[in-house]
Amino acid sequence: MKKISFLICCLFTITFFAQTQVQKPYIEVTGVAETEIVPNEIYLDICIKERNEKGKKLNIEYLENELKMVLKKVGIPEKNLSISDVNAVLAKTGWWTEEVLSVANYTLKVNGANKLKLLFENFKKMKISDVNITKATHSDLINLKKKNRIKAIKTAKVKADYLLTAIGEQTGKPIIINEINNGIQPNFVNVNYIQQTRGYASLSKTANFKNEAVEFKKIKITSSIYVKFQIK
């Protein structure tokens, strides 16, 4: 039994040293790629509140229809509007009177920042003051991320090639490929539009407003790929 154990130990030792001796030299590099894209999908959170105006109650149904007419005018499909919540609040309607009024929250997807200015102008006319930009993204984001990863791994190969060429060597096959430190940095805080009503205070906190076309900062996609190449 001791002889068998000794033989197994020797065989393991020989195999280990054989593997160590045949291990080829390698180079480790990281390829980084960045892509900036203009968001083409902007999501708004819109709050509509019932109110009394000139002795007439403007209910949620009326205000919603008015909003849908605005969307049609601006060129935004009605299907982009969805209701997210409905509540009721006790509001003061006179010196000594109070009334329960409905409040509805909607989510609106806007295809293109160029339509936002028209929307905000119409919101002002409709006395809709509670509007927040919740997200700015791109409709083809998944494919753009894939392309950026490919760009990153190609960058890693180029880096390995010129480093090895400098010492008279050539890049071999990749041994290890790992994706690291990848992310998206959406930035929609620089909307160049001004709302002069105090109701847009929540929006103004995240925006740099000017009386010009609405423009968003670009979304930055960052990809980092670690690659371990053999050296021929």
C-alpha cells in the first residue's frame, strides 16, 4: 500500500512539473471603449389634478382628454401615455369650503428631446405644473452595448500587438477573457428649456434652462475587457 501511494505521489509530481515546464509565456492587457449616444426616449411623470375653473369642475376625464389632444398635436402616439396611479385629496375650494378632488399620475414616453419644448409649452397652457423627467435612454441600447464590448476587446488585441511588437514578439491565442467595470452613465440634467411658472421647480433642480431647443447630454457607455494572450 505504501508503494502504491509513493508511486501516485511521484506521478503527480512529474505531471505538475511537466505542466509547469510547457506553460507558454503570456501578456495581460485591458481594452477600454467608450461610446456616447444622444437619448431618443425620454420618460416623464405627469401629475394631473382636478380643479374648479370659472365655476366649472374640470375632472380627470376632461383633463386627460385634453392631454391626449396635446399629444396628438405634438406628434406623440397616445399609446405612449399610461396611467400609473389615481388618488384623491381634500382641497380648499373657497374661504370656508373644502372638496375631495381626484389626482392622477401618468407616465409618458417621448421619442426625441425636440418634442419636449412643445410639450412643456402646452403643459403651461393646461396649468399642469407637476412634471418630472424620470429617465432618458436609447431604444437600441442593447445593441449599442454589444458593439461597444466588441470595440473594447479589439482595443485589447491592438494593445497586445503593439506592446509585443516592440520587443520582437507576436500575440497568440487568448487564454482568458473577462468583462470588467462596464456601465452606463445616463445624464439628462442639462435640458436647455425654461419654464417660467413656479410649478416646474422640481424640474428646474435637474436642468440648466435656456429659451432654446431642448438638448440632452449624451449617454456614455463604458466597456472594459481583460484579456490574457499567449505569446507565440
